Amino acid sequence: MTDIEVIPLELGTFQFPDPELAGRRGVVMGYAVKHPGGLFLFDTGFGFGNRELDETYRPIARPVGKVLYDAGIDLRDVTAVANCHLHADHAGQNGALRGLPARIHVQSAEWELAHTTDHTVLEWIDAPGKDAYQLVDGDHDVTPVIRILVTPGHTKGHQSIAIATDEGTVVLAGQACYTAGEWEGDPDALDGRSGAPDVAAYDASIERLRALDPVAVHFAHDRAVWTAGPGVRTTPAILPGPC
């Protein structure tokens, strides 16, 4: 397990539509995980060319293949993928995976939301073809060291990732928790709980991730990384988005 490496990927930024946050931008983070069995990708970022989304969020999206290339990774080397959920800022470039053997792991509940409600930019989700997806129900092992955990609250089918390393468990929270400050319990931190469609599920999901006693936690809308004990990164948190 010493060969495991978590690589943050800044996939883009966006503008908040809320007038109170005018002029401030959020970030969209994905993650690549190098492990002995291959390369796992968590989230693909905003897609391109949706007029309504562009007018609302003014996203500056980066092609996921280019982001990986800049990190020294070839998109064709990706062996498995997961989206924390299917909102357009997390799964918008799933089409870049079309034709690749890597499967995209998504909760069945999230797939249903995407295809029965105004949940996302559906053409971006469907771009790689349904056969590119592996629909799962509940927790699921992607590899012996990477496990998908169901963490509803932000959406019904939200999922996070637990990675077993020699140092302990590393969590990719996705949007189960917005910022490092919220994770730390800072009452003044920007939080996802106040806007969660299911607050009880949101609380339970964070507690579930806390119970893993992680050594590090990464977030989908925050460049900062929470780490246990000394050596906590102090990178300023980026405002979380409503997406």
C-alpha cells in the first residue's frame, strides 16, 4: 500500500449566482488515486457549452484530459472512475471517458435522479453511453484499497471514497462536507448542512466519515486538505458552491 498516491486535480472555477457572494468564485476539485492495481479518477468537472449554466455560474472549466496530463497522467491509463454525484460540476466531462475500458461507478439512486428530474445537464451525463456506467447500490469495493461509501444528504445518491493507506484511511468526501472548516466543526465556516435537501442524512454521512478516523480528508469544493494531528495544511478554504 505504500505505492498509493492521492493527486488533487483543479478542474475549474465558477462564479456564485447569489448576489451576497458577488465577485467571489468557487473551485471544483477532482482527485486521481495511483494504486498498485491502476489509476482511479474521482469526478470530471464541468462540461462545456451549456448556455444556461454558463450564464448562471460563469464556469472556467479545464479539460479533464489536460488536467491529468499536467499531473503526469494519461487519461487512457485510468482504470476506474466514480462521480461523487451527477451534478454538472462533478460529472460534466464524463464524455471524455467514452470508448475507454474504465467504468464509471454511480449509485443507482443518483442515476435515477439524473434521468427523472431536473438534476443535471443530462447530455453530459449520457455522453459516454450507458454501458460506460456501473450502477451500484450501497457501499462497493472498487479495488482492495478503494471503497465507495454511500453518503447521502447533498443528493440522495451521493457517495464518498475511503482509501486504505499505510498511514491510515484517506477520505475523498466529495460534497458530503463542503470545507475543511465545516469538517473541523468551526461554527463560522461555510457549510453544506444549511442548504442540504436532507439535513438528517447529511449529518449522518459526515458522522459516518468521521467514524473512519481518517488521517486526511479532501473536499470537492475546497483546495484545503484536513489532516489529523500536526502538519495540517493551512491553504485557505474556497467558498463552496451550491452545485
